[in-house]
Amino acid sequence: RYQSDADLEVLRRRLSNAPRPLKKRSSITEPEGPQGPNIQKLLYQSKMLLPCERSSGRLKPSKYTLGRSCAAREHVSVSPPSVPQAKRTNLKKPSSERTGHGLRVKFNPLALLLDASLEGEFDLVQRIIYEVENPSMPNDEGITPLHNAVCAGHHHIVKFLLDFGVNVNAADSDGWTPLHCAASCNSVHLCKMLVESGAAIFATTISDVETAADKCEEMEEGYTQCSQFLYGVQEKLGVMNKGLVYTLWDYTAQQADELSFSEGDALTVLRRRDDTETEWWWARLNDHEGYIPRNLLGLYPRIKPRQRSLA
């Protein structure tokens, strides 16, 4: 059945605005003109390209193929043999001018000590601590190696640092001491170790003004034992050992009724509180009596820093 050119033109115009399916990714892409796709051109290309593609593959070329056309296409597609590129490497050649001799990367000893204390690398802690000018030096947030070792629960590193004489009462930017950290972990063993090394029992944090005993985690394992120990020490400080306590810092009296003292002095507490003062206790030092701030006191004296010498 044949249709006139006029009928085909009418049909083409009718379908010009009809939606068309999306082309498949494997289809021949050809931009459409104003009259639709150039069907004759697509058919011609498919007929001419097919024999040439087969000639380079497993199929033999057809005897009806225009040899000149295929030869021309094959000639165009020929590319020079690829030359393998030399492998690139970051290693410098010994003859390179930029190769430095005797250069070594040296890390900050304090940064290594902080990291080793947190990761539990005891051998590195023992070795690197002699290269640190002050093992109690904190980072930007006030964290010291002792803070890290306590929070990570590395008891052997904590004991080593304490025996070495690091500051047991170093406070971070919010006033947290290592004793606060041990209490927040409900570690009664670490709390005892710190108290016996001169930890300040009544040291308080800055934001919420809490002692270490207040930081015990009620919902975590070990709360009862740790909480009872720390609150018990608070109640016994200034009572047990006939009221004997040790000062952990130097203090100069600001009022006439206060006592001045130096770190390590042994005081005798005569009265823990009265009607006017609760944070200040009445104590005696030698032949003098007066008020002393309880947050500067400990049940034991601080361990003195070890003599700095290579192990």
C-alpha cells in the first residue's frame, strides 16, 4: 500500500509534537533536524560501517564492501605503538641533589608522651619521659599525660608517672584533676593510688563546682565502691591520724585570721567547720593557729619530682 508524499507530510506534522521514547545508550545517536531524524543517513552509515567493523574482528569483510572506504577508515584508526611509561616513585635516588644526608624527623617529646600515655605504650613512656622538659606540661586543653593514663585505665603507667613525680593535681581547662577522671570511671583502685600520692580531696571543677566524689557515675559498674571510698575520705580528712593533713600548695594569708604555709607542711586540724565558715578549717601550724582552705589539703603529701637523669 502506497501513500502520497502529501499524506506522509501530514502524518509527520501530526507526530512532530508526540512524545518519543528515550534513546537507549547503545543506540546510534544523531541530532535531529527540524524535520525529524535523518533516517536515510543513519541507514547509510549502518550499512557502510558494519563491513569495516567486521573486517577488524572475527568476521570476514563482505565482497560487496567498498574496499577504498574500509581502507581509508583503517588507515585513520591506525595509531603509533604505545611506549610503556616509566614507573614513578616517591623514593629519591641516591644521586638526587635534593636527597638530604643525616636528616631525621623529630617529633615533639611531650606530644609523644601524651599519646603513649593514652595508648598504653609503657616502653615509650619510660623512654620518652626523660626527653620532656616538664612531664606535667598540659596540651592546649590542659590535659596532661597523667590525665590520659588515668582516663584510659593504664594502671602501670599511672603508677610510673606518679612515682616519677608528675603533678597529681594538675587541672585541665575546666578544673578536672586526674582524681576527677578516675572517679568518673568508677575506678576505686586508681582513686586510692591518687589519694595516696597527694591528690587534693576537695578540689572542685570550674563549671559545676563538684569534687571527685561527685563525679562517680551512678549508672555504671563500680559506683558504690568508688563513691563510698571518696566520700569516706572527705569525711575522714582532718579527723583521722589525729587531724593531721598535708598542704599541697603554697599559700600566703590574706586576712589576719588565716595561716600561711608552704607545700608539704603538716598541719593539725582543730575544727573542720563552724557557724561562719564551711570551706575553711581552723588548724595549727607549729605555734600558730588560723583558717586554712580545705581544697589545698591532702591526706598524704605530694611525691617530689624525681631527679632528672637518663635511665
